[in-house]
Amino acid sequence: MRPSGRAPDQMRELTFEPGFTVHAEGSCLVSFGQTRVLVTASVEEKVPPFLRGKGQGWVTAEYGMLPRATHTRGNREAAKGKQSGRTQEIQRLIGRSLRAVVDLPKLGERQVIVDCDVIQADGGTRTASISGAWVALRIAVDKLLEKKALVDDPIRTQVAAVSCGIHNGNAVLDLDYLEDSTAGSDGNFVLTADGAIVEAQLTAEGETFDEEGLLRLLRLARIGCGDIFAAQLKATGR
Amino acid sequence: MRPSGRAPDQMRELTFEPGFTVHAEGSCLVSFGQTRVLVTASVEEKVPPFLRGKGQGWVTAEYGMLPRATHTRGNREAAKGKQSGRTQEIQRLIGRSLRAVVDLPKLGERQVIVDCDVIQADGGTRTASISGAWVALRIAVDKLLEKKALVDDPIRTQVAAVSCGIHNGNAVLDLDYLEDSTAGSDGNFVLTADGAIVEAQLTAEGETFDEEGLLRLLRLARIGCGDIFAAQLKATGR
Amino acid sequence: MRPSGRAPDQMRELTFEPGFTVHAEGSCLVSFGQTRVLVTASVEEKVPPFLRGKGQGWVTAEYGMLPRATHTRGNREAAKGKQSGRTQEIQRLIGRSLRAVVDLPKLGERQVIVDCDVIQADGGTRTASISGAWVALRIAVDKLLEKKALVDDPIRTQVAAVSCGIHNGNAVLDLDYLEDSTAGSDGNFVLTADGAIVEAQLTAEGETFDEEGLLRLLRLARIGCGDIFAAQLKATGR
Amino acid sequence: MRPSGRAPDQMRELTFEPGFTVHAEGSCLVSFGQTRVLVTASVEEKVPPFLRGKGQGWVTAEYGMLPRATHTRGNREAAKGKQSGRTQEIQRLIGRSLRAVVDLPKLGERQVIVDCDVIQADGGTRTASISGAWVALRIAVDKLLEKKALVDDPIRTQVAAVSCGIHNGNAVLDLDYLEDSTAGSDGNFVLTADGAIVEAQLTAEGETFDEEGLLRLLRLARIGCGDIFAAQLKATGR
Amino acid sequence: MRPSGRAPDQMRELTFEPGFTVHAEGSCLVSFGQTRVLVTASVEEKVPPFLRGKGQGWVTAEYGMLPRATHTRGNREAAKGKQSGRTQEIQRLIGRSLRAVVDLPKLGERQVIVDCDVIQADGGTRTASISGAWVALRIAVDKLLEKKALVDDPIRTQVAAVSCGIHNGNAVLDLDYLEDSTAGSDGNFVLTADGAIVEAQLTAEGETFDEEGLLRLLRLARIGCGDIFAAQLKATGR
Amino acid sequence: MRPSGRAPDQMRELTFEPGFTVHAEGSCLVSFGQTRVLVTASVEEKVPPFLRGKGQGWVTAEYGMLPRATHTRGNREAAKGKQSGRTQEIQRLIGRSLRAVVDLPKLGERQVIVDCDVIQADGGTRTASISGAWVALRIAVDKLLEKKALVDDPIRTQVAAVSCGIHNGNAVLDLDYLEDSTAGSDGNFVLTADGAIVEAQLTAEGETFDEEGLLRLLRLARIGCGDIFAAQLKATGR
């Protein structure tokens, strides 16, 4: 039995609240249960220096956690004067995941910066961020298409992410904080709507795993991402 | 006529959503029209080093702005590696305002850290932060009273803040971004519910002002804070 | 009775020593009693990036305190690797105060950077800095006029600043450190020679104040700034 | 055909030079072909603050790259004043991998800090680092056992890492820089000598992958790690 | 002929103004011609961590240059967030020079921090700093002796520094900025009043030098330091 | 008797291993006994901003120490976020020493960055760095000459450095860590192959010195550098 009473292959309640803020070209508040992340997509009509004049666009991401998003207050990264290794690892992952489904030359010489700020954390902030980031990006790109700044849609397909892990000997989907902090091993999968794996990251903490375990977790991830893909479509009115 | 159609002494729509997040001892989402700030109050059972063993508590504040809270995206302070002068100025003001209504020895040897994170900005983020900070602090202290960690209430009275300014030659209350960015001079007033002024900060930008103007703005501030005090009471069930 | 024996509306001894250093286009050593600030105005024939090509100039300020300007040594900000919130707050105030009396388009595409470095502190370092900054700026601009780099004088009027506060229940002018550290509430006023208020900042520490108190302090500030304006004129040979 | 002429499941020439430096408790120079990493293990008789008094030890890692380890010179992180996200990601991975095979309570209240400094880079610096780190750690722990500072061996088994990827449509083992920079997708596997997976990280760049591909890469990783385990044993005289 | 008209072995006008500031235990404004450095000596009744409990004191120094001490304004190190290599090199030299004439155990478990802040620069800021630092230190130690905090004088002798160089083929003493920036080679000598060399630093810029040249410069340095020693004694009333 | 059994004027075993790494235009591993420094010379076809368009090249150096190059592990400068004063002092010295023997206009508008990274430290890391830096620079410049990017050789002569000091009352050459840490006074000399002194830095620690001592140390330095010059020639095949 999972602490939350969920079935092993059951996601937490999943919501995407599109247009949560008014200024960003795209935005949404994504909730995976108690985990809530505010995502905004900002379109800038220029690319970073390393891409200037190359006829292509760029998608990048930044990630942050409000100091009291967690059970006990963490120090504010802006006050400490640097982003933690964990923060940088996560924002690099979000950026790569989005770029995996975007045709950068089709985006033109512009950059989309996706900001994922965790308002409340209960496990799975990086997977919620990636899943919500796609929604914010989709909305921002739809606006570019609508006002004819873009002719061809540069987004090839959907991308979503979910965590899976071995908890009390059982493979379970979408771990909350309670499960996450006691899981023997867990991982994050980033999948596309057309069935491909973009990223797979598995870590044994205490308990190691093998091929069998890896495949079992991946099977759960496919189930979870299926739910997310459906919710993303609904949120973006597709 | 104000751009928003408001009367000169009319506040924007004012809401306090208490308990917006689950982990913090106190929290609220405060809205002054489109300006929205998430405030959390975190109680820590120790004081900063300079107060150790002095038999009193401390209240401090930190302030941040999500990168895309504004019309165009600002750089993330955590990524730049330092907080701007504006950020530091505001968080010092919030802390002083709260301490003005708290009896620190009665708080005991504990610290309350209030985090004000601007989700969406449309003028008046510092005044909304102070006003919301009192609500979050009130909720956190109520919990301490409830569980008998405190016997006497250390909060002496309410504190609230509002901006006033001269826009198109008229003294107006609670400026939104449009008014703020074109105001001849403006100021922020921090008042207590028992009628005292805690802070007054007035700045002439373009147009200077005199005693008459100062008093006119202060009169508006008293009206605005009256509205805020009422809403604070309602939000905290008093 | 004030600790220094001064009358309530009496400034400390006030001196401006123009041309204190040889390299800067303008400089002065300003003393408000024991508080001594070395101010230099440096003219650069270019504007900061955000103003390029806009046909106007800029005036900005930086502020610092030598480590042993104070009773006990403070850490050197250069060694700590960052400027405190207090430092940034003060240098922003100095810059705004100067810009309030300068016609920036008339200054042409050049920047004046005013450095205020506190050699010795005894209360009122920010008000001495602003008052001395005007003298250094005046000297630097006079040189530009003299060598015909400027035709029209961009400085509209004088600007000066002074602190006032409630000490032992009495409203007093130009607080020294002893008064400042025990004042119930105090404030800084930045005024122009033609009678306008540029900035007013009042803070209650312990004791709050009301309209009456605010006006009383303002009245003192007008007296003090009158003295400063006279001394500024004398120092700049006007 | 691979650019290097190697068979798909063939490692580059693999050497561990134990005792490369004289001061460290354990050290080795590890080479995966042209990739050379100097690894040292430093034993400190105290644990980091978060573990004090918990009766267990700690193993952590730091990673760096000499500026001209690469084809074109990179900026020195010490001069830039911060470690890149990539650096932090890698050193966190090395630390987790080592801790997966160490019984921390058996290590006692001491810390082993493993430094991995890349002298020359040609792809696979993180996998070479992990593989070499085990050798340096083994040597350092052997010294503790020898001088009876430890009675029970805290190292449970060997750990090694290798990269695999799809290059020109073929699954290949231990990618060099040329292959790595053009691989459709690749990953790093961290395995233990008793057959368990500690970490698996796969990233699609351009080409995504599926279960089949994942298992194919994992099979190669098992072959490669087998070679590394043998070389580690030889280097440590076991 | 030297640009200033001085003889080759002639110092610039040399003044020490003791007690220039009121708060520091010791202070002086030292001038070597147009070069003016404000030096303060602060006594702290504790030693840095690495000396705790060792029964000895410590003397250290910090150095800074006001932004407009120089011909063109330099960036403020506190604003840049770090001290330059030059600044650190100089403050390390000042500290070593002072410690060379102080009996640290006799100083007791206290630290003297000497701050040297350049108000105006015209060559020789480091040599003026060292020479003035001794005066400030002497005054601070005299106060400790006077109030019986110290019984034995920990200062063994005087220390002073001066620059020498080859300018237009001639060996000259105490270079000003004009000479310094065109000197073929130059050096700084730190000498004690009892004839010993504490530090000698010679650098060839363009022109190299040999034993002969080295000795010639050293002879000049002895002459210059003689003048400084006399002025130090006079300034400290000995 | 020296701890190592060496004669007073005897260098430690001296080796230059040219071409130690494959990517850099020039490289060598230099050993002065147990002190080992990896030096690379990187050629960049552009000059730093302050030299653009001036028709000359630049040579600069950076210095680092691997965390466990020393007896006890030091903190990684990249992790601390800044380079120590010692590091900056040394890298400035290396740069000046190299520039003293290079005709910068002949180098053309390109920069050579020399990185000196200490792999193992046993005293004399800065002198080994300078001596090895010349070898790496020589190799890099030879490649430029070979491929006709340069026609005239910009390197005028050899440069080398060695330390000397007074240990147990005797003047000794090339101090190892044991001697260095107990020397009464010591210094570093940078000499050219044609007999000139480029830099001389002497510091008294405990024991001061005089002209006699200075000349004695310089005489030893000439002996030591003679050995180094011969080894440099051999290493570069001249």
C-alpha cells in the first residue's frame, strides 16, 4: 500500500492552469498533487551570442524554488549568491527536454526562456516543471503562429516527464515526497507523445536495480506520461 | 480621470488568500489588483547570532520577484549571483515595518522569516508585500498561541502600506504600473491600525512637492490603509 | 538639552573644502561636525548603455565607508565581495537627489559619477554626502562650462539634505551618532534651494509619529538646508 | 566502422597508474585512451557538519578540468569565480557512485574527499573519473586498514562507469570525443562488480531511443565495466 | 633632469599627519608629494582563528584605492565584488613588512588591523602605505602601553619603504607617477631603522638590470628610508 | 647539512617532459625534485581588448594548484569562488617574466596564455612554473614559426627562475618545502640566459638580510639558472 493510498500505476491529481499570469507570452500553473510549479515562457526576439547569425532559434530554461516551498525553509539562492548544483542540473534537463521536440531553425532567430518556479514542493518538481513547460511553450508558440510571426509550427510533438521508483519493494509511479525520501531507487523519464525516450535518469539509493527493474519503471513511466499528454492537450485546447 | 477609471481615493481590488501554501506556518496570496505577491511566514526556533541569549525574538523579511512577473523578463537574481539594490531596500523596509508592531521580547527566542515573492507585478509590490506580510505573520503567531508555545500575543496592532502619488496633477491612491511610471512624485506610507506612521518615503521624479502635497498624500494613505486593515481582519478571521 | 549642547534647530559646524583632491574634475571634503566625507565628481564622455543615442546625459553616485570610519571597525566591502543593502540604498538616494536638479539633456551625452567616501562617521553620512555631492558636481560642471564643452548650465538649482529626529521627546536637527542611535524616530529630507522637497524618508524606531511630528521635522529641515545652501554657495564662489 | 577502428564493444586502452602523487592517501592517474584524469583520495578525520555525531563517515567528490585539457582552451573556473552546472552535475554523480559501494557507518567518523582533475580530455571524462576514483579510494582505505584505523573494510564491492551511444546507427562502447560529439544519443552507466546498476543516464540528442536501444546500450556497458573491474583489481594488487 | 626637478637621491615632500581620524586607535595621513594615504590602525582584542590559544598576537593590513584617487576613475572594488590581484599583493606586502618589526608574542592575544586607503595617487602608494602604517601602529601600541594593556613594547624598531628605479638611464629615488610609468626597471625596498632589509622587489620593465644596478638602487633606498625614519619619529613624538 | 643531503649550491633533480599533453600548442611537465607542474601554452589568434589594433601580441599566465598537490588538502579555488592573493601574485609574476623575453610586436596580434597547474608541491612551485613556462612557450612559438604564421622569432632569450634562502645560517639554492618553511629569509630570482635580472623578490621571515646576503643569494641563483637553461635547451631540442 502506498502512503497516499494510490495504486502503483496511479498518478497524483494532475492539473494545468494555463494563463496563470498575464505578462508572459505563455504561462501555466502545473500541479502534480501538492507539487505546484508556476511556469512562464518568455519570447525574446534575439538569440544568445553563440547562435547569432546561424538562422535558428533557441529554447532554454531556468528553475527556482521559493524558500518556503519545502517543509523547512531553505536559503534563498539569490541571497546566497549562487545557484546550487541541483538547481543547475534541473534547469539543464528542462532545457534539453524542450529542445528535443522543437525544430530550432523553424523557430527563427528568437529565444524562448522558460522559467519554472516551484511554489510548493512535494516530490517530482522537475517532472512537473518539464510537463508544465511544454504547456507554456505551446501557448507562447501558438501566439507567434496566430500573429504570423511564425508560419510553420516548430513544435514537433509533446514532451512530458514523470518519476518512478521502487518503494517498499514495489515499482510505483509519480512519487510524492514521502515515497521519494524512502525509495530504494528511483528515476525520471522524459518521453515524447510519439513514444520516444528523450532522457532516462536512474539512481540507486541504498538498493541497486537491474534490467528487469529498469524496464518495469519505464513501463510505469509510459502510463504516467500518457495521462500527462492528455491533460496537456486539454489545457492547450487541442 | 485615472487610466483604470478609479476614483482618486479608490484602492484597486484587494484580496488576501490565507493559507495559500501548505508547508509554511503562515501564508497568504495578496492581490492589489493585478499585483500578486505570495507571502510565507516561517517560524524558526532560534534567533540570528547577534541576538543570541538576549531573551528576545526577531522578525525579518526577504523579497524576490519572479523573472517574468514583469512586462519584459528580468534576469533571475540567483543566476546573476546577487540581489539588486532595489531588492535589498524593499526587504529591509518590510522587516522594519513588521518589527514596528511586534513586541520582540514577547516573541521569545525565535525568529519569523517572512518571504515575499512577487508572482505578478503591476505597481505597488512593496506595499502589497507589507500588507500581506502582516497576514502571514498573524497566522503564524496564532498557531504559536494555539499550541501554547506563546502565552501573550506579541503582535501589538496591524500594519499596512500603500502608495500615493501625483498623477496628471491629481493626488491618487494605490498607483498601478501605468500611473507609477508616469507619476510626477510618489511615496509609500506604512501605517498602523492605531493611527501611527511607521515609515513615510516620498520621492519627486520630475515634479517636486511641498508640505501641502505631503499632507494630501498622507490623507489618501490613511483612507487606503483603512481598507487594507479591514481586509486583513477578515482574512485572519478576527 | 542635546548631548552636544546644541540648540534644537542648530546644525553642527559645517564646512566644505573644495578641490580636496587634484585628479577629479570636481571634489570637496564635506564636514558635518565630526562626520567627514570625501566627494569627487568624475566626468566621462560617454553614457551608460541604456542611454546611448538618446541625446541626454546621466548623473549617478557611489557610496562607501572606510573600514575604520566608525567607532568599531567594519569589514571592507571589497573584501567581503559585496556592497551591503544599506550602501546600495544610500547611493541610489544620492543619485536621485542630484538628478532632481540637473537637466539631463542639457548635460549632453556624458556621465558624471559622484563618489562619496566616508572618512569619518558621526551620524548623517548620507545627508553630508548629498550636500557635498552638489558642490563637487557644481565644480565639475563649471569646468565644462569654462572650457565651452557646455554652453547652457544644466544645474537648475542647489540640492541639500539634512536629518531630523525626535530625541528625548524633542524635535532636533542634524543628529549626531549619539542622538541618532537613541532617537525615537528620525528622517532625512532632501530639499532644493527653491523650496521644493525632493525626498522625504521617515522611520519610526520605537516611537511612531503623526502629521504634526512630520511637519515639525520638515520645518527643522528647511532651517538646516538653508544653512547648507549658504555654505555651498560660498564654497563654490557664487 | 568507428573512427578509431575499434570494434563496437571494444574499450579504448585502459590504464590505472596507482600512487601517481605522493601526498594523497590514495591516488591514481586513469587513462581511457587519450582521456587522462588525475584522481586523489584525501582522508580527513572529521565529517561535514550535517553528519556530526551520527556515527558514520562520508565520501564526496570534486571535479575539475584543466583549462587546456580540451581542444580549445576553456576559461579557468577559479578565475570565473564559479563552477559550471556541468562540473557540479559530474561531481555529484561521482560522489553518489562511490557512496553506493561504501558502508558509511563502517567508515567511522571520517570523510574521504576524492578529487578528479582532468589533465587531458577526449570524451568520457566522467566515466574515467568514477572508475579511477574507486582505485584511489581503495588505496586510501587499504592504508586505513593497514594501520588499524579501520577494522572492517567499508568498501562492499567495486564500482565503475562507462559511456555507450548510438553512433552512425550502431551501438558502440566507450565513445571518444569524435564519436561523442556526433552521437545520436548516448548515456553513462555506473555498475557494480556484483552486477547491479547504480546509475543510468541516457540522453537523446537528435535521435531518440526506445526500450530496445536502452537494453542494447546496457549490454555494452556490462562488457566495458567488466574490463574496467579487471584493471582496477590489477592496479590495486587484489 | 627629473620631471619634478628633484635631485636623483631626493625624496618628495614627506609629511605624516598623526591622529587624522578620531575613532581609530592609531591613524595618520601620509603624503609622499601628491600621493596621500589615510592609514588607520584598529586594535581588536582577539586573534584570527588560526592563532587562537597560541599566546601571540597578529598584525595584518588591508589596502584600497578610492575610485578617483587616480587620473581616470577606476571601478570600485566593492561594486565589482572582488579585490584585484594588485590590491591583494600590496596588502600582503604591508602586513609582512609590519610583522617584521613586531614581536608577536609580546603583543598578546590581540590583533592590529591596519587599513591603508589611498586618497590620491601619484606613484609610490605602497611605499607610502607601509611608511604611514608604522606611524599608525606606533600610535595604537603607545595607547596600549599607556593604559597598561601592554607592559613591554612589542615594536622592535621602525620600518619604512621607498621605491627606486632607473629613469632615463639614471637611478632615482621615490618615483612619482610620471617617472614610474616610464621607468626601465624599478623596485621597492622595505628597510628597518637598524639597517636590515625586510623586502626587496625589483622588476625590469623593458630594461633588465644586474648586481651593480641592484646595489645602486639599494643605496638610494637607504637614503630615502633615512629621511622617512626621521619624519616618523617626529610624527610620533619620539 | 641540508635535509635532502644536497650541497648548498645544488639544484634538485630537474626534468622537463615536453609535449606532456596533446591538445595544447606547447606543453611540458616540469619537475624540480618532487615539485611537479603541468604547463600548457595556448595560442589564440586575438589579443585582449586593451591591445586591439595596436599591432602587437600578448603573453599572459594563469596559475593553479590541484587541491591535493600539498601535504594536507586545500580548498578548491573554483569551489570557493575566488583565487587567493597568493595565486594572483604568482600568475602576475609568471606573466611578467615571460613578457620580459618576448618581443610583443614581433608576436603579431595574437595571445599566448600559459597555464601552470601544480600537480604536486614541494617548494618552489612558482620558480618551476616560470622555468617550465618558457619551454611550453618555446614549443608553441616554434610551431608558429614552422607553419610560417611567424617569420621572425619573437623570443629574445631564455628565462628561468629559482629560489634561494638562508637556512640554518647557510645560503642554499632551490629550497624544498622542508627548507622553505623554516628558512630565515628567502627569495626568488628570475634571470635571463644573457645574464640579466628580470625580477628579484626577497623576503625576510624572522631573519632580515643585508647587501652581502642579497649578493650571496643572487650568486646561487645564477648557478641554479645556469642548470635550468641547459635543461630547457635540451628539452626543446636546441
